[in-house]
Amino acid sequence: MLAQDQLAVSGEPAVFASSEHAQRHFCIQCGTGLFYTNTENLPNLVDVQTGTLDEPELYPAQAHIQTAERLPWMETAHELPTFERFPSQE
């Protein structure tokens, strides 16, 4: 997250009001989600979708948020096998 006045965007994103206080911002050309704002819960902050950045590795995750409704198995999802591409069909 960053302060709203630190956000610089090339072009004008599309905006969807997903609730009374929340807005989701998207690329108007491809539909990629860019960032989220919520005037009630995150005043003057922007929740940027890290995967949209040129160098997302520079911004490692710092917390898990909104876990109240997560699926129980998500708590240990990091323990699952990993594959660089696709799992083999064997």
C-alpha cells in the first residue's frame, strides 16, 4: 500500500465502485486490475496489485489481510508442491 498522493498512473484507469466506500481500478484497454481504494477502511491509501508493477520483487508481501472468510486450506497453501511451469502428466 502507498499514500494516494504517491500514486502515478499513465493513462486513465476504468473505475468500478464495488461497494459504498470501495473502488477497483482497471486498465481500460485490457481489463487488468491495477489498484483498490477504500475511503472508509483505507483513507488516503492505495492498495496496488503488486503483479502489475515492472519490478514486483522489490515489494515483498508484508501481511495477509482480509483473512476472516478465507478457505481453511489457504492457511497451509504455502506447503503445497510447487512447479515452475506445469506439473508432468505422469
